[in-house]
Amino acid sequence: MFPLSIFFNKIIKHGTLNVIYTKGKKHSYIGSIEPEITIHIHNKALLWKLFVKPDLFAGEAYTDGSLTIDPPHDIFDFLNMFTKNMEWRPDNPFHFMGSDPYSRFKGWLSQINFIGKSKQNVAHHYDLSDELYDLF
């Protein structure tokens, strides 16, 4: 249940998501009445995987059967509900966060600009050789 319950409680405002966890425990995250989608999580490790990298592991889990969706709904309804809930609104704490914690951290690290690396980048782009100027 944890850590996905924190995420689902904050994000679900449109629709109702019923989650049946590995041991059969059911929890409902209610935003509005329609659509009401029920999913089953069959693998306990999937809880953390979905929390850390949902864009990768949701599709993978659906494909390998560790995440199933009760009829009459399908994967398209599930994804539609989530994209609707991820849209911009003032009370959506996840809108400005990006995709997942790993990608955000990796993006933050890539923005660090060390002085030595910065000088190399400038030299690479702006220090043109005399041979280049001799061509003109």
C-alpha cells in the first residue's frame, strides 16, 4: 500500500481508483464518481516500482500481468484517468515535479556546472582555430 497510497491520495481528483493489493486488501481513492476503475496489483515489488518510475513500470506491469484492470475498463481508460489527474491545476502538487524521483534527481545532477567543465565547454564551442579562418 505505502508508498503508492500517498501518491494516489494526492493525485486522484477526477474519477475513482479502486486498488486491490497483493493480499486482497482493497482501498479506494475517490475524486469524483466517474469513471470508477479497479486495478489489481499482483506483485508487492510493483508498489515501489510504480512510485519510483511509473512511466516505465506501469506499462511493463500491465504487459507481464502483475497489474490488471477489471472490465469494462482497459489500459486506455486507466491512462486517460491518470493523464486527466496529472493536468495542471492549483492543488496538484505533482504538476511541477516532473516525472519520477529518479529522473528529477538525474536532471538536477546534470544541471551542475563545474568551473573546469564550463571552461572546456566554452573552449570547445568558441575557440576556433586559425585554419578555419584561413578558409575564408
